[in-house]
Amino acid sequence: MSDRNSHGSGPLDLNQLRTFLAVHRTGSFTAAARRLRLSQPTLTAQIRALEERLGRELFERRARGAVPLPHADELSARLAEPLDRLADVAGAGPDRAPEPVHLAGPAEFLCTVLLGAPAPLTDRGVRLRVATGLTDPLPAELRAGRHDLVVATRRPRGRTLLAEPLSDEEFVLVAAPEPAGRLAGEPLPDALEREPLVACAEDLPVARRYRRHVFDRRLQVRAAVTVPDLRGVVAAVTAGAGWTVPPGYLCRAELDSGALRLLHRPEDPPINTAYLVRRPGPSANPHVAPVHERLLSAARTW
């Protein structure tokens, strides 16, 4: 494969092009070296040699990864399909199975809503590895190659990741029947200050957001119970521990059965949008695409 704008003559080095594509897809020299099973000095030397051959820089080196420059995006678009086809031919064979697809996101959303969508793909040989975690570190882990797909509750910044809206989750103010009865008949913002609060963290991120968004008031209480999993929060509140603000999908059954009661129906409830995030370009793992499509297709029916 040749490049007419290159400073040297003759074809470009195929190993350097493979290395370049791995860095472009992972957004990280470290992750690309791990994926290609190269030492990082070797990988860095290959990228520098390719940049010298082309007469231009391909990546902006940053503390959190490598950001592709415009020429790198153009080169990647030209290389991706032919190199992927070559990799398929070189790796073909009955004992060359695709790697597992690594999916990460919030534990509650993955386990309650999402995992049913790609489950039937296991009959086609797809293997799935699921990790749970908070939104903040997941995009950086995706860039570093630790995951193939990530569910995030905020759209990642920058050009190194692609984010597609997956679903909206509406937050609801709920309590068990007994504390709900005590709250009835009083101005709700004040009454909530006198009832125990159950939350997922000490800084009360969801409860504070709900109170500010719906009542335009600051929350002045501390949590009576904290559980770092919203499913546990709902279980504690259903048992009578106090009030909380979970996403509606987590407590729909309890509301339908009467085990929990809705304390307020705001015209404009707080909403979080979940995004399905991936690295740009086709994945070297052919099973990532069907999992990605299955998740998006299922989201359209929720």
C-alpha cells in the first residue's frame, strides 16, 4: 500500500500501518501495545517511523491518550477495510475464534434492563464479558482498550469516542406506605427533611439534583442509609427505611404492587440519558458489531 504524499519512495510498511490503526482505534499507545503484544518503545518507534515517512504528525500525545490529528482520520478511513480483510484471511481457521466482547456500565442498568438484549447472540458463538462501574472512569478505560462498548450516563467529550443515545431514565420520588402516609398532607419539601433518606452515596447526588430541579431548594439532610447499588436502595426503602429517588425502571414493580408509593408527580421530572459508547471505526472483533446493533435495536423498543 502506498501514499502519494509520503516523503520517501516505495510502499509503506505494513506493520507500521497495523500499529497506526491500533493506536487510532484505541486512542492510546499503551492499549495498542497491549492489543498488538508489542513493547511500548517498539510501538512508539513504529509510529514515529511512519510519521517521518509521511512527513507529518499523526497523533497529539496527551496524558490520557493519543488524539488523532485530521490526517490520521483520513489515513484510518483508507486503511481500515483492507487491513481488516487481510486480518480476517490471516486469522481464518476453526481454532481462531473471536475474542469475547467486553461491555461495561452501571450495574443496575446492565443487570435490570440491558443484558437481556444481547443474550440470544450466545447461540451464534458470541461470548460476552460484563464489567460494572461508575460513568466517570469508563470512557478512559474504553479508550485504553479495556472495553469494547460502554454504557455511560453522560456523553463523553472529544472526538476519540462515539456516543449514541440509548435510553432516558426518569427519576421518581418514592417511599413505602407508612412513611408515605406521614408525608401526606404536609408541604413536601419541608416534610422530606424530617424523614430518613436512603441514598447510593454520601454526597446524595440524585436526591440533591431532584430537590434542586423540582423544588428549587437545597437539600439539608444527611443519609440515614447508603447503599452503593440502587437496587439495594430500593430494597431498603421498600422495607420502610425512608424515602429515595431511584430511576423509575428500578421500582416499577413495587409501585404497581403498592409496596412503594409515588410521593410527587412533577411536570418536569429530572431525566438522565444513557449513551452507548464505542471507539470510532470497525472493531477488529467481528462480534462487537452485532452486540452493538442488538443493544441499539432493543433500546428502540423500551
